[in-house]
Amino acid sequence: MNSATLDNHDFLAKIDVRVRQVDLGRDGSASTIGMARWLEDARIRLRMRRFERLVAAGGFGPFNILLVGQGVSRLARAGSAGALVQVHTGIGHIGRSSFSYEHVIMVGDERVGSGNATVVLAGSSGPLQLPEELLTDLAELKLPEAGPSAARPSPERLQRDHYSYWAPLRSRIGDVDSNQHVNFIALATWYDDAVAAFAMHSMGTGGAQSVPDVPPWSYQIQYLGEVTYPGDYEIGLMVRSADAKSAHYELGVFRDRTCLGVADAIGPRGGGSDEAGISEHEGGVAE
């Protein structure tokens, strides 16, 4: 499903979110990661009243809500600290043990962002079937166009030799959430770090005064395994395509030879056409 094709009136849940300083990027407007935080805020605050009553009465659980995929796109500059934006939310795909959210971010009548997220309800033995109470809640927010859930990543995306550039990262205790693994927002910032490191590598610069402002404006992320603390990880990166102004990156987070997640990112290309050092060839990059 593409939320860009849906009318604003299709989204029945609308939540105001206040912009924080941490949501802003280096250009003074909301970053893509900042917008991802707004979408998370909207999902947390969305009420599923029948399901909540069922859980409170002990009729379902114990369970965890696992995020298995998310997307976020920055469509326009937006936000200043203290301002309000509005996140519109609807429900897309509904499966046996999972469902997906679709979002658009509005400032007045302008769409400045969009996104999605797929979640699974899981118990100690694996995914749980969605109860009827939750299905009824979800049906009330169902969007008129229902698309398929995101396809699993292709096998080559899970292999180290698919990637041409590597950025080492170490998990921090501050990245760990209540599920005892690295939070998905923190993991998204790792991908930002890898893109920035690659841009600096390609431009041949290492000085703090020359750090390029190249965070992607669009992410589609899938989570395949737990990223934990403590741990040393690597982000693999390759350039799928590029033109004079933008680049499409494929990324993967690895611990040793195990791929724990993949991401597709689109963003500005660092430096000029010669300076960036990006050369497409058979799905890789020249270094």
C-alpha cells in the first residue's frame, strides 16, 4: 500500500505531536529519524479499546508487540521546536498474527511525511493469533486500499559479499529498550551513521569541518533478528543506483556473518558527481 495515493479523509485517527529539538536535523527542520519518532508516538497513543479491555481482564497474554518492519519518508521541510504537527493513522494489511499501520504527517494542509509499520503479537513460543477484539478495533481504522505485506528480503541481501563498504558500530546501553534489545529508532540512526561514513570515505575527507549533510530522506527497514547489548556490529552498504543529486542505498546490519536487518534508503548524494566516488556496477560500488 502506498499512503501517498490515499486521501487524507481515509485516515480516521489523527494525533497532534509536538516537535522537539532532538527531532530536528542539521538544516533546522525535522529529520527523517525525527519523523520516525512522531510515527512511533502516534502508534503508542492510538487506542484499541476492545483489545485493551480484553488484556486488562486477563483474557489475552502475556505477549510482546514486535516491530518487524517500518518505513518513513520525509516529503518536505517541516517543524520547529515547540510546533505541532498532525499524524494521521490508518490500518493497512491485517494478517493472522500481524497487521500494519499507514501514516501521513500533516502541517496544515500540506503532507510533509509518510510512513508505515508492521507489527507482530508474539508470546514465548512465537507469533500469536490476533484475537477477535483486536480484529474489530483494527477493522474500524481499516483503509480502503489493502496491499500485500512487505516482501521478505532477497537472499543476497543477507550475505556479506553483497555489500561493498562496511562501517563498524558498537551498541550502547542507552540504545536498549524495555524489550532488552536495541530500540528500532536507535538502529535507524546506525544506518544514518553508515551513510555519513560512506559519504566521507567517498569524498576522501575526515575532518570534522567537512562532514557532509547527507542523511536519507526515505527509509524502508526490515528487522530480522535481535540487536543486543553488549555487542560489536557492522553495517554493510552498497549503492543500488545513483544520479547527479541522489543515491539509493542498500544496507544490512551484521554480527559476524549473521544478518539481523536490512534497509533501503534514498537520500542526497554527498559531493559532486566526481567527488562522491560513486560508480554503479553490477549492484555494487567502486571504492
